[in-house]
Amino acid sequence: MTALPRPPVPSRRALLRAGLAGAGLLTLAGCRSAVEHARNAAAAADATGSPRRGGVLTVATGIDVTPSLLFAQSANTLVQRLAFNTLTRYDDKLQPQPELATAWDLAPDGLSVTLKLREDVLFHSGRRFTADDVVFAVKNLQNPARSAQLRSTAATVTDFRKNGDFELTLVLAHPVSNLFDLFEFMIVPDRESVEEAVAGTKLIGTGPFTLTERKPGSSLTFARNDRYWNPGRPHLDGVEIRIIPQAESLLSSLKTGQTHLSYNVRGKDVATLRTDPRFRIHPYDTGSGAYYIGVNTTAEHVGDRRVRQAIAWAIDRDRLVQQALGGYGSVSSAPWPQSSPAYTEAGATHYRHDPDRARALLREAGAEHLTLPFAHSNEAGPTAIAQILQYDLQQVGIETVLQPTDSPTMQKQLISQSMPALWSLSHGFAQLHPATLAVSAYPFNEAKNSSRFTSPAYTDVVQRAWNRGDSDGPEARALYQRITDVLLEEQFVIDLAIAGLIEVAGPRARGATLNKFGYLNLDDAYLTA
């Protein structure tokens, strides 16, 4: 199969089948969306009109990397795209663009996809990248030990048919509406050192930087990959990721120029920088994250959905967005950002602050005076959010006992379904194709979720939305509405606000971007003089 010419007005399916190729194979240099390209062009030029070569970019984050969750959507995803590449990457319209795959052809029945691969790619070790590495990457995500949220999508690949070293057909068990979400998510590791990667001792990939040093709890240092396949990239000599758990210290490091860039500044702290001309603030407004209350439906009292609905009515989401997020976010009782084909205004506004209604539901459930454990991340921002939620619940008669927990432990509890009655965190995946949230995200996974919630109706509609090649047609959107209806009725995940990551860049940092999973892309990044 070969890539097809681009039609004058392409449908999404035509784009997927064509691989966005015109008269030939599209190269990475032309793959950025117009919006992203314009933003980078404006941001990535110094006084001479061109990017500056050299320098070490310092990035501040509040959470350390968890190597064992390298192939999962963990709390820190900054390193994946530094050391590794993915097969494709989305533009701002969720249309896949080339990366390690240069073109693709999706079969009309949706049961296979043929990938054309770059032929000029080397791993950091000097070994050549081939179709065998794609086979390994898929099988790696199929391995339960990797705890990969998109494991179910990877598992739909049942066979691999190679046509030489640089063309590969993936045979699928059934059509999947989120196939290219998998390709955006799946980093391609070196099969010879993958166990060292999850141990945190080596990160051998094909990406723009090589790991030179890791100090757990302190920093990760990367050097420029001089054999990187993207011509002239990266511009930087290196990158240092600094782990700064204290929110005040992280903010201070940016203000004093000790660090150049961060995606972990609290919303209320970002608000204080709005008028400071030294900083550029860029919210990722496609909704790469959402704040929520999770509910363990097997715990006492909260197994009654009336209690869960009461919690949803008790929360003052507007106050949460303004006080805890500094206004960077939008209230929502559904997980979908406005960019999602599953978004509806009715879903986003279904629950509002109504303490009287919350109390009435609690009386109806015979649960007027409750005391419940409530876990939250022990960082300053999540703690402030938990305290706001605690106050709102207290006003309707629900006392909570806050349990501050470190982020790696909470991640493990999510995976192992060992959360207490309530917890607050943020989730991703809603910024992608809607089926991905319901078959992949730990809080929502229809087969095994953190809330221990099960429902034949939920499973049925999720599987129907997932087992199809079309992801945004009328029938698909009707299925997404049914998924939303179940989520709003059952409230095993109580969504509060949509708030994507916020990039805070100092005066010298230019050209950094994030992919839809929060992977930091520094191919075009550089430092001004």
C-alpha cells in the first residue's frame, strides 16, 4: 500500500489513509501545524532573525521522574521526547503528522495500517532504527509490567508484516478509533537497554538529547545528540531538568533566572507574573489536564451514587478555578475540553454549586453525617485544592480527613486500585480522541479503573465507541454523548475544572512545545544571548 494524494478538502479518514502525503513522503520539517509554526517562528528568532546555537536550557519541575513509569502517563512526562521519538505527532487539529513514520495507509476496513519509516535514524548507541524497533515498541506497551494506559490499544495489534527494514504493516484485531493516539503516546525505546531505562540508569533512544547524569530527587542532565536525524537540530547544547518540589522555590528560580522554563508553576503564582514583561505565559488551552475528585465505589457510603452526586453538587467550581488555579481553567462537570468532539455545554454545566441539593441527596441516601478519608498530592498546589474541596464538603455535612501523599505513591495506588474513599488529582487523555479516555486513563478505564466501578452499560458504549475506524462522525459523537451521560449519572469520577499545562518561559527561552501527552519537544528550542 502507498500513500495517497491529498484531496482538496480532506476528511479525517482520508488524512489517515493518506498519511498527509502529497506527491511523495512528507518530511518532518513540514509537519507542524500553521498555528504552531507561526508561534514558534515568532518566538524562536533572536535579534538577527535566526535561532541561536548553544547553551543549556534549565527546566524546573516540582516532581521527579519515576523510571518504572517511563512508558505510562506518569506525573512527570518531560523526559520522554528529549531522549525518544514517537511514530507520529498531532497538530492542533488532532491530525497526525510525520515523525519516525513518514507516511501511512489505513486500510479501508480499518483492520491494518501500513507505515513507511525514516531510513536515516540512529539510536544514541549508534544502532540503526528499523521496523523491528517498531515491533518491539508495540510489544513493549503490550507488556503488563509497563503499566501503559494505552496497553489496550497496543493489544489490538495482532500481527506484524515487514516489507524490508523501513516498511511495516500492523494487523489489528478490530478497527480502533484512537490508533493515532497510540502513535503519539508510544515512545520508541532501544530494545537492547529497555530494562536499564525503567531502572533509571540509561535512556537510549533516537531523540535529540542523550542522558548524561541523573541525580534522583535533584536533577537530570542531557547533552545534544550530534547524530540526530532532524537536520540542524537541536539548537541547544544540553538540557537540565531541575526537581524543585517547593512551589515558592520553583517560582523564585524563574524570577532570578536560575531556571529558564517551567510547566509546574501554580495557577495563582502564574497570575502574579502576568504583568511582568520578562515572562511569556502560554496556556495549553486544548485541555491537556482536568482536576477531579475520584471515588472508590467499594468504600463505605460512597458506593451509593446519590452520595457521589451530592459531592458533585457541593463543590464551588468557580471558586476553585479563581482561588487555586488563578483563573487559568474553566469549570466543567464533564472531562472534555472544548476542542473535543465529545464536548457539549450541557455536559460541562450539568453540575453547579448547589449545597441544598447536595444535602437533600445525602438525606435521601441516609448519609447526612459522614467522615471520609481524602488523599491528595502533598505538593503546595494540590494541597490548596484539597483544602478548598474539604471546606465545600464540610458545608453539606461531609467531614474529610486529608491524607497528603507523594505523587509516585498516588500513581501506584491508582494503578493498583488501592485509593481511599476520596482523592483529588488531575487527569489527562480527554484532550485526545474520546475513546482513549475510557479505555486507557486509570480513573475512567471501563475494564479496570481506580474507582473499582463496573457497569455493563458503560462497558458496552465504550467498546462501541472504540471499536470503529471513524472517531468524529455523527454516530461516534452520539456514542460519546452516551459515555458522558453515564459519567454524569454515576459520578465515580467527579470532574471539576479543565486546565491544561501552563508554560512559563523566562526572557531567554524560546521555541519549546508540548505534545498532546505533555512530552517536552525541544527540537526547535534555543536560548537568546
